[in-house]
Amino acid sequence: MPVAAGFERVAAEFAEIVADDDAGAAFTVFRDGAQIVDLQGGHRNPEGTEPMTTDTLMPVFSGTKGLVATGIALLIDSGSIDPEAPVARYWPEFGAAGKQDVEVRQLLSHSAGLPYPQRPVTREESTDNQAMAALLAAQRPLWPVGTTTAYHALTYGWLAAELVRRVDGREIGEYLRTELAERIPADCWLGLPESEWTRTGRRWRAADYQVANRLNTPEALAYRDKVYGNPPTLLGTDSPWNTPAWWRSGTPGGGAMASSRGMAAVYSALVSGKLVSAWTLDRIRQEESRGTDPGTGRPLVFGLGYELQDSMRTYGPEATGFGHSGAGGSLFGCWPRLGVAFAFSPCLMRTEGFDNRSHRLLTALHTCL
């Protein structure tokens, strides 16, 4: 059954969204560990020849950061990582260039002043997580640490992945596969094996899609281009996320592939107590930083790697909402007070901050609850 009794309004809203987009999408909801919504519709390729299915694996872009943050939450829960400790305790080389006092909580909350590499990086170079981490470890922050919240679109992934590797010893893809995907279980992958490629869906831009820039000044545009254009990702005219090179790369800032059900299952396990203690759940969603992104003008509120509810009500009508959004309109997260976890994964990419699809679904869901 696509929806449990009483949630028909969610199904109706979803059907309208799919029809308006003329493209595929999926929306999954768990409550208290049980799946109550499992909707798919439309087509998963631009040609319209392949239907979206329950097990379609989609690029989740920055939804990847939520998976990485959950992996770190496990290490915080076990006592292996102290959020208040300096990063250099676990990763000595990170202390270079005046960063010896930067705390783990600052690195995870996009306030460490390392939003982009300061030298040009190719896509090929960017797939070497350890090399990218070393590059950032040698880099001086752009501003005094803790004074500015700025979205670390790709650098968050390399920084967080190296922290995990230094503490646990495993590469981030292997760590998440064992500790999250297989343990829950959840259909999500950071580094997709060829055996799974037949299940992949595509994401394509709407005619008016752009990386939003609410500030619209030359300075903001130049800054945005450094964040999203080094290495080239969302600002190019091609779609690297629809290629095997992207699927297999496992880039920790945005390269995960997952089904909607898989992403919702991760957040369901998180809020149901299956993964971490109640203390850890409260700690990871405690506000660490807040501000306006200097490149896009988007309001930002972060906990330990997760986006928290913001002034745009990204996580719907529920104040306790948190998780992580992805480029083009996808959204993955939870409402801890209600024991609810959700995932929305659309094929058609719309401009962030001007796209109400996930808000419509979450409003309908909240009303039904």
C-alpha cells in the first residue's frame, strides 16, 4: 500500500507534483520505525522511458552530508569523538596555518572558514579524498574561525571523511556501508558498485534552474562560483552526477546514491534510538552556527553536520525538524518530537529556495499526523 490509512492527502499532493513536473519523484515516510508512506511516480530518465520504482537509486547531492554526519554521530555516541575537542587531536596535520584550536563542532557546522579549495582542482583530483583533505589541512581559514557561517558545499565532505578515517581507520564509503547501510539496513551507497548501476535514475535541470543567489552582487556571484565551480559541479552545462564516474567516486560532500526509502530509513533509525542514545540525538541537533551564506544569501542553521530548521521552514511546519537538503529540491530528514523520518527525491531539479515541492508534501504530512 503506497500510504497508510489517513495519509491520502499526502498521496494527492504527491500526484499533483509529479504531474506538474512531468518527471519522476519518490517520497517515503517512516513513523516510529514503520513505513507509512511509500510513493513513486513518473519517469526516472529525461527520455521518459524508464519508470521511477521503489528501488531506484538517485543522486542525493548534499543529502550525502546527512549520511556522513550520521556516521560521525555514531563515533560521538561511542565516545570516540568529542565535539568540543580540537580537530588536531585526531588529525594533527589539520592544525597547520593557524587552525590548531579549531574544534570538531566548528568543522562540522560549516564555520571553520574552509568553504572552497584555494587552488584550482579538477574533477579527477577531487575524487582523491585523502589528497583533498591534505590540501584543506594546509589551508588558512578565509576569516577568523567561528565568526562566519558559510556553506562548505564540497569541502565539508573531505574534512568530515578525513576525521572519520583518522578516528576509525576506514575510508568513509566502507565505514558508512558497514555501520549504516548494512546495519539498519538502508539502500544507500557512497561509492556505487557496477552491479547496482541498472537501478540508477537521472536528475535533470528545469529550464530556469540555477544555483540560487539571493544577494545578486558581483562579489556574491564570484564567491559562489568558487564554492560550486572548484571543482566544476553544479555550475557547468553537463550533468556529471548522471555518469558512472560520479556513481563510483563516492565524493563525501555530495556523491551518494540512494533510494528514497533508504534515506528515510537512515533518519528513522536515528530518531527511533536504533543508532544512537537520546543524549547523542539531542547533542547532534544542538545549534552550533547560524548566518547567511555569503555566496547564495540562503539562511543557514547547523548542528553537528546537519541542517536545522531555518527561517524558510525548510523542514516543514515542525520546529524540531533537521536533516540535510540536496541540490535541486531533494530533502531528507526527520521530526524527532513526532518520531517521523522522511525523504523526497525528485528527478527534475528546481532552484533552491524558490521550490515549494517538499514544503507542500511536509505540510500535508504534518496535517495528517
